[in-house]
Amino acid sequence: MVLIRKFEPEDLDQILQITFDTFPERYDPNVFISLHQACPNCFLVAEVVPGRIVGFLMGSKTDVDSARILLLAVKKNYRRRGIGSKILKMFLREMLLQNIKKVELEVRVDNELALNFYRKHGFYIVDIIPNFYYDNQNAYVLRKML
């Protein structure tokens, strides 16, 4: 059983480990806390047993009617079980309740798994950003209208 709930500060160490294991970029832990404080409903975790976090989604509001998904990750040995979809659906529901009309995110152009995942959930490519990532990799901008 997977529980999707709001992030709590005591989850930070596990979130940082998942981030470290999933993404090549390194993030300052204070960014996670700041984003949580700015939009508590935009930061969700997937918990399999009390205290064991296996995935998360960190987002932010970018305008009165738009939001952005900054990071979405699931531990490698928990992937392909629908956990990412559950987190994403909960986030999108929460954004709808807050009158958000548009959600965007960036994905590396060579990340076919992520692109397919987001397409499955109704996102579509609207732009490309050259040299978006630290290694000069391009990013697609994906959007979903709610």
C-alpha cells in the first residue's frame, strides 16, 4: 500500500537520497525546505510504510493560475508500480483545487522514459530550451492544461 501525503521536514534526508540516486544535478537542501514553505501543497511524498519514502514530487506555483513540476522521482526498485502516476495525479488534483489551469515542466530531450510517462498523463511538448542542464543538454518544456 502506498500513501501519498504532503512532505514534512523530517522527510528531507530520504528525499535528498532519492534525488542523489536519480538525478545528476546536485541541489542545496535549503531549496527543498524553501519550496515547501512557499507551497506546502506542491510537495508530495509516496510512503510505503510509516517513515519509508520511495518517491516524491516537488512543484511550485509560478503564477496565480499556473504551476511547475520541478522534480519527480521514484526509487529505482519501486519504479513501474504506478507510484509516479499516483503522485502526479494527486498533485494535479491539488492544483485543480487551487484553480491552477496550466502545469509545466522540463525534461531532458533524451529521457524517453520520462517523456512517455508525461505524455501518458496528457502532457505535450511546447518548446525546447537549449543547454538547459549543467551538462549543456537540451530540455523539452512540457505542458498540461487542467
